[in-house]
Amino acid sequence: MQSLGVGPGIIERVLNHTEPNKLKRTYQTYAYGKEMREAWRLLGDKLALLVPANATGAEPVELSLWQSGRIVRQSTRQPGSPMSADNFA
């Protein structure tokens, strides 16, 4: 992600790493949701360039949307189909 221009702090958040400094953890509580979505979008776009769109023999991919530690929506999509919020029923 860093090679795509995503900053190290956002990468740490995307990887769900916890801030080791207790003072920062207490007072700097911004969730960085918008920035993390953009980081995942950039990575998805890069991966889409690397994976052939007409891959054959691949199994459908089950997707889960997690929120607050629980699955809120699930979907199955065929490999090579575009990712979007519309994939979730």
C-alpha cells in the first residue's frame, strides 16, 4: 500500500494494529474510515490490474462486511467481477 501512496499511519490502521503509545491511544481517537476505504480501493485497483479478468476455474469468493466485530452483510461474487457495495445484499 505504501507504494500506492498510502501513509504508514493509515497502513497500520488498515492492518488493525493498535497504537502502542497509551496517551495517543486515549486522545487521538479519529477512526480514519474514509482514508482506510481509499487505501483498500487503491489496493483493489492495483490487484485488479494484476489478476486476469477472465480467470477460469476459480471458485466464487464469499465476502463479509464486518462492523463492530460482527458480520453485518454477506455476499458471494464470481472472481473477476467488480467490487462494490452493490455486491452485498
